[in-house]
Amino acid sequence: MELHTTPGTIDDLVADAARAGYSIRSRMLRDWVECGLLDYPQRRPAGRGQGSQQALYSANQRNLLQNLLHHRRTNGIRSLARLPVFVWTYYGDEFVPTSQALRAINTWLGDSRSSLRKARHSAAEILARLDTPHASPAARRDLVDTLADIAYTGRADYPRLEQAIRNVFEPDFQTIRRAVGHPAAPMTTQSMIDTIRARVTAATRLKANDVSEDEFRTARHVHLVTYSQYARGHRELTAAAPKDASPLYDAATIENSLANCCTNLLTTLGLVAMHPERTSAVAAIPAPTFTFQVG
């Protein structure tokens, strides 16, 4: 893959793609800018009374385009939007500015009402984590329906959600509440409700353009600190997880971090809004630099 060290015009980007074996049009690049897959190019005045020259995309954006085109073969626009969010999260504003990352995560969110099938698929993934042998088929169906309704409408009936989770996750429990995994990061009914509440809160605010760049950067900082702590303790967490269920603690590989970057940021953004005092304490810790393990 060609590595660019100088800015380029939109014509240069089209030529870059052609050399790499991709046929694209300038219209597609402009559409990708609006989606946040690429940043707006820097305008260049030609001189007094001379109009302007072609705007320039940074060298980092030229390199980002090459990566986007490589992954475009197997990913749609919504999935591709994870790449600039990942780069912004772990490599910083020098590579992807915050304004672009905000556009990209909104593209990843998309229109929740565009696909009930996707909503049910997401619900089924959560069910797999919560499922127990003693849960009834009716309880499983109700949990999927409840979660899919939240994903599709962007609204949550939390009492209904709590009961639906309990009926699957702890069907034989009465006054004692079930917890699975390491005591430092257990999965419980309440932890799942808190996570879903955080995501609904963040998604609602993002769609309303109610998240400032400063707040988004704070969420990134908090994520970097807590994700670094999680990565350091991953082996200990995994050792305490049940072996006969879906993995509770994903390894902090570059693949998982890319796949989950938008979901992780969405959750953190919601938690930042819900718990300002805890956020202040975490934000005071210097953000680490990540070096990912591959595979």
C-alpha cells in the first residue's frame, strides 16, 4: 500500500486510487467527506482577485483513503465509518480531526428505523451473552423483542427491559442476584441495563447534534484510560469467566478494538453524561498510548 507524505487535491486522490487498482469518482469522495469517512480538504486562495486553487487533503487523509478502499470490498458505508473513528480514538487528531470523527460515528449509528433485521441481529448477540440453560424459549423471545424494539426505536422501557433480562439471565433467582465473571467487572442484570441506558443516552444526543467536540474528546480520554486498565487485567478477568458460555471479556487486539470502537465510544459517551463526578476522576489520569497486539 502506497504511503503518502504530502497533501493532495481531489484529482490526486482519484489517481492514488487508480494506482492501487480502484476506480472511483470525485463525487464519491465528496460524499465520503459528508459521511465523515474523510475530512474536508483545506481551501487554498490563489491570490487577490484570482479565486482559489484546488483544496488539499492532508497526507494522513490520503493514507486513510487507501485503507478505506481496501476494506470497501467487504464493508458498507456504515461499517467503513468505524475506521476513521478507530484512528481518531487511538492515534489522535493529527490523523483524524474530532469534527470528522463525530460525523463518522453518526454515520455508523445510521437511521435506527432503516433495518429491523439489524436491530434483531444486535439483540440476538446480547442474548447470547446473557443466555442460560434454564431460560425458557418464551423468555428468550421476549428479551430479543425488547432489545430489538430499543435498537429500532431509540427508546427504552427500562422496567420491561429489567424483567426481560432477569427472566433469561437469572430465571431461578429470587432475592439473590446473579453475577458472572470477575468481581472487578461482573456481568449482572444491572450492569447490562446501565450499558444499554448509556448507549441510548449517547445515541439520542449524537443524533440531535448535542455532543460538543470537547465532550467527545473527554469520552475518548476516559475510554483510553479505562480500556488500558482493562487490557492490562484481561488475563485475570478471563480466568474468572465461565468457560461454557460466550466470551465475557474480548481481548484488546487491534481487530477487536476496530470492530468495537464505535460501540465502546458510544457506551463511554453515555456514561460520561450519566456520571460526571466519576468522569472527572478518570479524566485526571493521563491518557495512555496504545500499542496493539495483532490476532
